[in-house]
Amino acid sequence: MSILIIAEHDNASLAPVTSHVITAAAKIGGDIDVLVAGSGAQSVADEAAKLSGVSKVLLADDAAYGHQLAENLADLVAELGKSYSHILAPATTNGKNMMPRLAALLDVEQISDILSVESADTFKRPIYAGNAIATVQSSDSIKVITVRGTAFDACELNGSASVETVTGGHDKGISAFVGEDLAKSDRPELTAARIVVSGGRGMQNGDNFKLLYTLADKLDAAVGASRAAVDAGFVPNDMQVGQTGKIVAPELYIAVGISGQIQHLAGMKDSKVIVAINKDEDAPIFQVADYGLVADLFDALPEFEKAL
Amino acid sequence: MKILVPVKRVVDYNVKVRVKPDNSDVDLANVKMDMNPFCEIAVEEAVRLKEQGTATEIVVVSIGEAKAEEQIRKAMALGADRGILITTDEAPSSLGVAKLLKAIVDEEQPGLVLLGKQSIDSDNNQTGQMLAALTGMAQGTFASQLLIDGDKAQVTREIDGGLQTLSLNLPAIITTDLRLNEPRYAKLPDIMKAKRKPLDKKTAADYGVTLSNSVKVLSVEPPAERKGGITVGSVAELVDKLKNEAKVLS
């Protein structure tokens, strides 16, 4: 068996989630190659070469891959991927965007968001917002899979893979990058943070999220939000935790003013310890919380911060 | 411009599904069904494009059991002009659905296909991207804003780091995210009118597509239950528990 992993990166550095996908690949077994497709991404390839267990890194460096456009990338991976038994990518928005397109080009199904590797062809994945876990078996000749990063540990970094350049960058010419508006934050990344503090509709407005930022900075935590808070415009979409937002599984998840709809729980219920602060004692979030505090968040948050 | 909107019949988003005792699947007997919420956003966006004069006709298609006619009628009540219902014996795979949709795209030649980014039952997030591959079209997934300008679509996408804007050649495939719009409610007269709108009933064989699924579900289990927690009486007690019992704070 041989496995191709699509690296997640921003052309400057490798995203940590890639190393979690390596661990999933190691459980499948076989040679592991990593594809770094980007523009000016040599440093990413050098970083990927250090991931333990990787045989070689393929670097496809071309302007056509600079913004991870699915149209260009899927064509490249469909060509390169033919000789592999598995193609894996993290279940990030890049992975979710490109991998189904790739699968259809290869005339195979795609398996989304796996939580575990049972064998080389059998995997567990969540369905119905995580209210059920399906065990699925694929008979496809090439298995195209996205991996939930939080379900696998990071791999070691003592590898020394070779880096090979892949030539033939091709712009399909049907899509073009116009611009982006990326969140800038000094806080840890939401899906990788040890502690996550999240706010919901109970925060009442965007300004009040400052209370969460202050607490988060004291805890070295990331800040997330429920869909309700994002829909209401309190905070941007990249902070949404839930079924269709980001999936987090930190050591400590603090839900503040979040009622706990099933769609939100789908994104955080694998956290090790869950704290809920809500003034409504009937809020469903208390059913999954290890520690529940029935209190007005505007009293509790400043007190919490002072107690640390 | 003609817009094609595929919609899916799924369990109502408020329902917490249970796994069957034999672990073969989830139990959907007597469970309320509805249109997938992301598909509803796709229908709404198509209707708005028609109201703005950009779209001329909205064709809605659903694939699955015969009861999916209810979801097509709902889309019609919201403003879709006509429907295509393709019934299948078994729930088709994402690739199977994409192949059927490809056949419909070939027949209907829409200028735009609008789909939900994900259905809330299988949580796959695949069909739109697969259809884009099969038709060779550009894809604007997880859209939070869509502007049609001549033969281009400018789409703003919700990505992990924030927002990304792309320009796509038309025809293109767009999949909707939550913030694209807020769907309207159907008005009673429109629900009545929808009953008389044209609906074509087909089978997969009519399109020459053989459905097969190379991914087999071996079992379906409930997730690990979280142990019941405790209620603390004060912030001081909470911090004490987090430090000394859970040991997640130092």
C-alpha cells in the first residue's frame, strides 16, 4: 500500500493538522508521501520532510496552486494520485473543497472526516451531527479520505524525507483568486488550542466578547463561538464551532452563554473537560458539561478572570 | 439564466436521532423530515436571483424516495418554477447523486447550479464538488456571498482562516454556507399554487445511470456517552475543581 497526503499550508509554513493526518496514515500502513502544492512553498516542503514516517515529499510549486484552487489542484492530484492506494487530506475547508472533486475525477467515493482507522479499508466517521458513528468499508481501488485532525495525535518530527519537485503546473483557467480577509490573532489556533473559551447568543453583542478575549489571554486559550453568535454578527465565521463549523477537542472547553444545540455539541463534545456558564439552568449545554455554573456571565466572567 | 437547485429530504434539524438497537442504522421511523437547511438556503438564493432579474427559471431536483416530492413542493412554494423527482430504491451515494445531476445538467444546461454545502444526515459535504468535477465546471463552495456579473460569478467563501473571494467562469457550481441568506417562509397561497407547478417523475435508469455504492456501512453505533457532570455553586468552586480535580488549570 502507498499513501499520498495532501499538506495543509499557507505557502509559508506547514499547518500542524498535517502531522495528525500522518498518524492516521501510519495506522493504515504502507509508504507515506506528502504532496506540497503551492506557490513559493519550498519552506513548507522542507518542514514536511521532517514529519516522521514520510518517505518523500513531492513539491508542486506553481502560481496555479498558490491559493489552493480546487479546480487546479484536483487535476494535479488526480494525475499524481493514480499510483497510490489511499489519498488523505485533513478535513479543513481546503480538504473538504478539493477532495470530493478529486474523488469524482478518479471515479471513486470520498470518505469524509474519519475518526479512526479500523483497517486499511474500514473507518469510523460521524453522521447526524455526531449523534451516530458509522463504521464504513470501501471497496474503491483508491480510497480518498478526509481526516478529522483532533481524532489523531500529532506525529513525531524526526524524519528526513527527500524532497522531489513535480513539474507541470497547470491553470485550468476557470476560476481565479480575487482576495481574502483573514482573521489575525495572536491567540492559539482554534482547532489546536489546549483551552477554548466560546461565547454564544448570551454574550448579547460583539463588544461583550472582550470579556472572553481577556479570559482567553489569561488562559492562553483560543476563542470560539456558537452559530447563533456568528449569525447575529457578534464575531466572524472563522470562530464558529459546530457540525458545519470547526471541530475542536481541547483539554478544557468553556462554553459561555451557549444554550447547547446539537449542532454546537457536534463540534465540541469530544473535549476532555467541558465547563458551561449559563444563567438558564435548563440549557441543554449542562447535560454535556462536567462542571456547570448557573450564573449571569457578566458577573461570572470578571470573577473567573480574577480568580486565576 | 436558468438555475438548477438540487434539494435533499433529511431528518428535521431539531431531531436528535437514535441508533437502532441492532446497530444497522439510525431509526428514522416516525421522525419528522424536512428539506436540508443548506438546500433551503440554496433555494432562497435562487429565488432572490430571480427577483433581481438575474435568473429566469428555477428548476429544483430531488433524488431519493418518492416522499421527496414534499421537499420539491416546498421549494416550489418558495419560488421554484418546476421540479424533477428521481426515485431510487436505495439511498444513493454522493457520487451516484453527482452522476444523476450531471445528466440533468447536460439536459437542462443551467447557467448556475446552487446546492447546500452539506446534508445534515450523512454530513458528507461532497455532492457539489463532485458535480463540478464531472461537469468540468468551477466550484464556489461554502458561499456566504454571491454576485453574478455577466459571464462570471464572484463568490465569497467561508474558509478556516476567514473569508476568500473567487471569480468563477459561468456556468459554475455554488454550494451554500449558513450566512448566504436567511430563507423566507412560504405563504399559504404559494403553498397552494406549488401543488399545480409541473413536476417530472423519473428514475435513475431514465438517465442511463447505474447506481452502485462502493462504500458499505458495516454498523452504526451511538457515540460514547459523556459521564454526568456536577453543578458548582460559585466561580471560586469552579476554579478549585478545574485546578485540583480535573487538573486542567495550574
